[in-house]
Amino acid sequence: MPPTEYARSSPTSECKVLNAKKGVITKMKILIINGPNLNLLGLREPDIYGRRSLSDLEVICTDAVSGTGTDLAFFQSNHEGAIVDKIQSAYGVFDGIIINPAAYTHTSVAILDALKAVCIPTVEVHLSDISSRESFRQFSYISLYAEKTICGRGFDGYTEAIAYLTEKYGKH
Ligand code: DQA
């Protein structure tokens, strides 16, 4: 369980510039980051993560934004530093981040700090319901920054995250 002094810090109190963008971005650019072992989707523990691949996920997300004006970019890495570098490079480029940090969810202060540094609206996604799995999966460093966390919805979690970001920050 998380120590009690940990609290989700709302980006709305820290990111005044980005707050000004709510509901006004005409062509949203969203970066979708997948962490370690998610390149093995379909092969990896299919009873938990399903039989579809990472490429299948990217097609589903791309289809979900087709004709909407939203642009997606995909990044997967098994390396914490590469994920930190990617988040840093998103500053000034992307309007939203969707991240499944995989095992780094439960260990990475570095990814948490990178997200806080760039201050881009972020949705955390997990294919499985981490709250009902082993105790070591039940705490997420990333949840301390992410403005929304979606767990246990499989691939739908990603399209729900896209919908959340585009509805909140995109122009309607
Ligand atoms: C995961 C859950 C994590 O605990 C695990 O380490 C993963 C995948 C999920 O999508 O359910 O690699 O993030």
C-alpha cells in the first residue's frame, strides 16, 4: 500500500499554461507510450493481457481518431531512461500523453518526475485491473501525476483515454 503522505498532485494547480488550453486545441497531438514487455502483447500471459498484439492496439487507436483531426504517435520501450527521454521530448510538441508504464508503474520515480516536469495532461492506462492483483502492483507512482487512471478495460482503456483527452482539451 502507498505510504499515507503520498497524494495525487493535480496538474490543474501546477500547469496554468496548459489549463488555458482546455477545450481550445483544434488539432490535438497525443503521444501513446507503452512500457516494458508490452511489445510482447498477444504472446505474454494472454489470460491477463489478451491475445491481440501491440500492432493491433495501434490500429484500434488509429481507427478511433480517424477523421477527427487528432494525431497519434506511438512509442514503446523496455528501458526506463528511453521512456524518460521520450516524455522530455514531448514538451511543446504533444498536447496529451497516454501512458501504460507497465512494471515501471510500481517503481519509477524517474517517469513520475519526467511527467511532472513537462506538465502535459496525462492519462495512465493499465490493461489489467492492478487494484485486484498482487499487492506490489497496487501502488502506482504514475497515479501521483496522471489526471486520470483507467484500469482493467483492456484495449478499450486506450480509446477511452483518447476520448477523455480530446473531449477535455480539444475544440468542439
Ligand atoms: C500493466 C500492469 C503492470 O503491473 C504490469 O507490470 C504490466 C502491465 C497492465 O497493463 O495491466 O506490465 O501495466
